[in-house]
Amino acid sequence: MRSRTRGRDRPRYHHTRLPFDARREVLWLALWTHYFHRLVSPADTVLELGAGYAHFINHVRCARRIAVDVWPGLEDYAEPGVFTHIGTVTDLSFLDDESVDFAFASNLFEHLSQTMFAEALAQLGRKLKPTGSLTILQPNYRYAYREYFDDYTHVTVFSDVSLCDFLEAHRFRVVEARPAFLPLTVKARWPVHPLLVRLYLASPFKPFAKQMLVRAVPGRSRDSEG
């Protein structure tokens, strides 16, 4: 199924900065198998924001899968059974309120202004169930400052501290923060193999890790509790 709204397309971005790479398929299948599957129940509705090539959402196993991106090419990569919506993440009006169990965004919010990020969080606050959660995976400027602006579409800087504070300031409560979770890119010279991904996730040592993982739930910030 597909849904389309008007959105700003960046047709050349996926040809220059982010061409399709089969290694990402290997990586995301291993990440789902060895990490993310434990966060999702079979009866859940899962929403991926900024889904791109649908590497994550295609591997998710749950009752309902939804993918959102401004890039129309998403429709060509999402597998059957994934509902695709072409539009901005700041307008999730196509979804029912309190209908999403698990929302996920990988390498998305550094491409948005803080205003747009706040709008997306406000939307998610309404669309997530009271028991729902948001998981964010993206570059940690603390470790990736040398490469951060190699991507010309990066507009906002976040470290693990500032991202958590931003979420808390916008009515999300952080329940887990891993400052160094994964390497920055699959473009490095070392191979991407399921066993290596599994060992990397299990290891307390994370060499070359420059991406952070933050999980949050709708709720009061730390400052409002007490």
C-alpha cells in the first residue's frame, strides 16, 4: 500500500552521497536479528521515519509496518506488506492517534532543523501509544566531528548529551542512551558480515563507533518530575 503527499525531493542525493549499497542489507538484517527484534513484539505497529531504501523496515517482523520518507524512491525498495507514505516526518496526520508501538529513525534528525525535529516529536507524541517508544540511531558529533559535515545535507549538530536533552525538553523521557553504538558508515574497508556484526554488538568494546543509539518514551522530562 502507498500514500503520497507533496514533499521536497532530493533526487541527486541518492546518486551521489547515498547510492544503494548491498552491504547495508547485510548490516540491517544482522541488526534486526541480533538487537532490534527484542524491542518489537509480533502484534506491534512499527513506524520508520526517513526510511530511505527501507533497509530496516523490510526486515522487521510485526503486525503492521509503515515507512515514511520524502524520497519517492522508497516505494521501489519497500517490500510487499510495508505501507509507504511519501511526505515529511513533520506531518503524520495520515496515522491514527495512539496507533504506533515502535518508532524508529536512523540518520534522519541531523538532516532537519531543530524546529522541524521538534515538530516531528510533537507528531510522534500523538501517534505513539502510551506504551510506545522512539529509537534513534545517528552520528554522535562528539566522535564524528571530523566527518559530520562531509554530508552536505547535515544541518543540525547533536551529541549524545544534546540529543537526550532535546528529547527531554520536548516531552520525551530517555530510557536508554548508548553514546557509541555502531561505526559511522559501511563505506569503510572492513567487511560487513553477519557474524562480525553480532560479535560487535555483543562486545563491550566498540572500536570506530561514531553513531549513538537513544531510546525514549512519551512522558514528562526529568525536570518536571518530583
